[in-house]
Amino acid sequence: MSKRSKSENIYSLKGFSEVFRFTVIQNLKNKAVLLELCFVILVLILMTPLTYIMSSSGQKKATKEKETKLKDIGVEKLYIYDKTDMDIDIEEWGFGDAGLKAEVIKADEVKVEGEKDCLILIDKSEDGYNITMYYSDNTKLDTDKLQTLLDFASGVLDNKRMALAGLDDEKIALINKGTFSRKIEERDYISERDSIITDSKFESYVMSYVMIIFVVVTLVSTYILTSVSLEKTSKLAETVLSSVRPMALLAGKIIGTLALILVAMLMGILGSYITRFIMENAMGADLSKVESAGVDFSIFFSFGVKGVIIQMIGLLLAFAIFGTLAGLMGSTVNKTEDIQSANGAVMVISFIGYIGAFVLAGQSNLHMLLGLVPPFSMFSAPILYLTGRMSLILLIASWAIQVVVLVAIMMLSARIYKGLLLSGNTIPGFKSIIKALKG
């Protein structure tokens, strides 16, 4: 027996097709698996509209609070006298939404007599536009609160000026965010100069792609690790390994699970794209708000055919690496109650990549680290390239590093996978793997 095992080709894929078919059929028969996949599809489809609705609700709440503050000032009559050529009508001023009685006037002189009346005068000088507020000498208004009214009017005026200059809502919102200063090296400047996507959109794309990878990694790790560990604890592995090579058993499970999850992911992503299209064209939702509302799973279609190919390659590499690692960890489980412990080790690695991609995405000087070093590169390299923050050569280098990691894990699995599956005294986790290597 030992002589036969020594001559056995540990890298053989004999029996792969049988394991692949068996894995797909078993997953399709498993109602719990199908329910989880249906849930993932629904989440992918509904995430963007739900987040957009919540975001819009938050914006409406903020607007309502601002309107309440204006109403609380207690102004009974507000006159607006515009001596410039801005021509802002009463609806554009928006005071009526706050419950204020406002009136645009065209008189040269207006006397503010009411104890709770105000006049906003807009004129222009060599220094620019000016807004001045007048109130009665015997006013009963809290003059400190009038600054809120003045700030609101200044905001409306600034937006009107920018709109007249030909700026759209997105550019106006960007200008209103203000300006920040920093010092960077020339190489970082060149990197940013060559970027084809703004920082805010880049972070939105990273958020979406990272979430997709994390969902895939979580699903594949759970399915494969659970499947391997259950086969081991039920002694089914011993029977299967009599006719199937260890690598074929692991590879068949990974590819079989991949086929099922990819179908679910593609259905969800396509559904997300359709939902996004409906929101933009039928519901009139602002596309920029849809993109910034949160995770947008139609990101796969945001960069054309090239973008789909690049992101799918990244997705498959992440799937293969974490799937192989999950299968290896599953082979160390002896009892069903140890499954969670073994899965936790895989989840820690994926969580490091997940959080790291979020944190490092906003640090332009760390994009090289983000794009080349696993597990961070698995979650972000494709988006770094597609947004102009990484060259094609560096992307290929990133994939090459990931392939090396994958091959290393597969070679490790080939050496010890069978022994771990047949062993009955392993400790769940990396300790058993290290022990098997030493043995």
C-alpha cells in the first residue's frame, strides 16, 4: 500500500470530471444552497436602488432640517431686491419651501417697517457680488439667527452663478465641497495626472468591486470548506479517494462550485444593470447619485468589454486562491463543530484584504502596495488599472504574483491533502497543515 502511494502522481487530475458533475448536482439538490444563491441575486439587484432611496431620504431629512431652522428664525415677510442681472425667481430662492413669505421686488428704495420683516439686497461691485440684509430699527427678531438666512441666500446665489457659467449639478457640488492642499512626490503627481477617473468615483468603484469579491470569497469558502469537512467526517472521502486523485477531488469541488456561483453572480450583476437602467430612464434618478449611493454591482459594465474581461480575471483568481485554501482548511476538520473554526481562518485573510482595500484606496502613495501585494491586490488591482492608477505591466505583474500564490497553495495541497483527509487526529486550522508538512 505504501509502495503504491509513493508511486502515485500527486498532481494527477484523474476523476476530475466525475467530481465536478457530482458537486454541481449536489449543490443544485441542496435547497439551502439554492436559497442562499437566490438571496445573493436579490441583494445584487436591489442593493443600489435601496441604498439610493435611503441616501435620498437622508438628503430630504437634511433639507427639512435646514428649512425648519429658517422657519424658526421667525421672519414674517422677506423682501428680495436683486440689482444685478442674475434674475433668480422666487421658486429658485426656495424660501417658500421653508414656510417663509418671500417676495422678489424691483423698487429702488424699500423701507423695512415690520418688526419681523427683512430685506435681502443683492448688488455687484468691482470686488464681486454682495448680499446685504436689512431689518427694522425696532425689530423683534433674534439678529444672531439671521445669519442662517443670509448663509442660505448666499448658497443659492453661488449656485446660480455657477449654473450661469455652464457648470452642471455634479461640478457645482464638487466646487461646494471646497479645496484642500497637500504635498506629494512627482511620481504620485504623474500617477494622478494619468488617472482617467476622479478620486470620488474611484473610491465608489473600489467599494463596489471589493464588495463583490468579498461576497464571492465568502460563498466559495463556506461551500467548499463545508463540503470537504463533511465528506471527511462522514468517511466518504476514504471511499472517493480509492478511485479519484486528491488534486482531482479538490479541483473538481472548486470548479463545480465556481460554475454555480458564477451563474448566480452574473444573474445578479445583469439584474443590477437592468435596475440601474430603469432607475435612470424610467424613474429619472440622477446617475451620479446612483453611483455614489453605495455599492453598484453593475460596475462590471462600467468600463466596456475590456472592463468585463479584466474584472472577471481578477474574480476568478480570487475565487481559485480562496477556494483552494478553503478546501485545504476543510481537510483539517474532524468534527462538524470545528467547521466554523477552520472557516474563520480563511475569513480573517479575506477580511484583511477587504478592509485593506478600503483603507488604502484613499492613499494614492500606497496604490502600488494595494495593487501588487496579496490579499489586497485580489480586491483592487483590476479597478486600479481600469481607472488609470496602475499600468498594464503592473496589472500583469499583480496577476503573476497571484498565480504564484495559487500554484504554491495547490502544490502544498497536492502534498498533504490526501493525508489530512484520511487522518483522524488533526487540529482544525494551520497547525495541522504545518504538522503535515513536517511529517
